Amino acid sequence: MNKHLLLLTIFCSLILSIHSGVAQNSQTYNIGINTNEPDSPNLDAVSNNFSLKIICFLEGVYDVNTNLMGDNLRVLGILPKSDPWALSPDIPDIALAIQGENALVNWVKIQIRDSDDATNVLYETSGLLQRDGDLVSHDGISPLTINYTLPNTFHIVLIHEGHLPVMTQQAISPVNGVAALNFTTKGFGQKEIKSGIWGLYAGDATQNYDIVGSDKLAWVLQNGAFKVYSSADFNRDGDVNGLDKMYWQANNGVFSGVSQ
């Protein structure tokens, strides 16, 4: 065979072999995200580990002279160690020994709701109020943390037994891993309990999100009870008496804009 023809034949065979190998091992890559796949990343999701930095006051427990809330339930030993909503672990004994402005006041439920449909509860947990208004974890010290994948923006709702709930008017989003809210300022459906200081309305014993006759009835049925944990004990001093009725009278007819 002619030498040039032989070289040409070898060259063509080599090219065909390379092309065949590439075709057998090649893959197609789609640039983008197939949102129909169940395991596709959610572009609207935030980090599933962020903390809540929330401050709030309860009208019935707030002392206008000290700018702190009372911790009578803790002092009397009747603050429940177990979360009333069964969403968090029990309070450790060491946390109940904390005194001063970081002493524990009461449990509060925290709901995270859909920014487009505020009736849709996406996640809920509970925490503990300290006397200075800080809302902390069940251990009485640590910040509340959320380890759950959520949309980029959402509403926060605070619920307390005996007070009307409040909710953010505008959806919020964590910044640098922290969702910070100050419910002691105007704008969340609270009551001005001191000049420039706002807190949750006291008087909702039945937790039906308004303060009406059924809340008074709940107070009547428990009036005279002492050293008890009760939603009709609006000032959380451990007794159900005339002082609690005064909160109902002052706020009778007030209702919350938060959907149940």
C-alpha cells in the first residue's frame, strides 16, 4: 500500500475512535433549576438555622416604676416547668433560680406565619419572657433558634395566655442569621402601657383573641383562687382577684387583628 495512503487510513481511524469515545461518555448539563423535582433547592428559603431576638411586655405584668415585669409566678414556685403548648423542653431547675432583670416571667408561644397568607402557620415554638422583656429559650438564657427551612419572608406572632396576641404588620426576613423584633414599640396591635412603651393587652382569659364577656366569666369562676397558675390571673401574681378584673374592665371590647 502506498505509504501516504496508509498514513491517511490510520489517521481517519484514530479520529473515528476518539469521536466514538466522546459520544459514549458525554453528559447533558441543564443550566438552571428544575422546580418540578422534589429535591430541587428552594430559592425562596432562608438558612434553616437562625435566631430570634424578640422583646415584648405584657400589660398585666409590667411595672411602670421599674420598667420591668414581675416574676411572682417564679418566686411562688408555680411557674410551670413544662411548656403549656408542649412545643419546648422543660425549664431546668437552674433557670428558675435566676433573679434580677433576667428572672423568668412566663411562657409565650411564637408562630411563624406565611407572608402571603397570615392565617397559614408555618412553624411554631415557645419561649420564656424575662423581666426585662427579652424572649429566650426554655433554658432561660439562650436565644431562641429556628432550625427549620422557611420562606425568605414571614410574619411573627406572639401568643400569651391572658393577653391578646400580636403580629408583625409587615413580613420580615432574618438579617445575618437574626430576626430581630421589638414589640415594645408602636405598630403591632398593642396598648401603650407607659408613655412610649407598648405591651400586649391584658384580659383575654379564654384565648379567643378578643376581650369580651366570656373572659369576665372565666375570671368570675376563678375569683378568690390564690397561689394558682391561671389565664384569668392577668397580672400573674398567683392570685385571681379584683386587681385582675380591673384589666378586663379597662380593655373590654378590644379585639386582636390576628387570625386564629
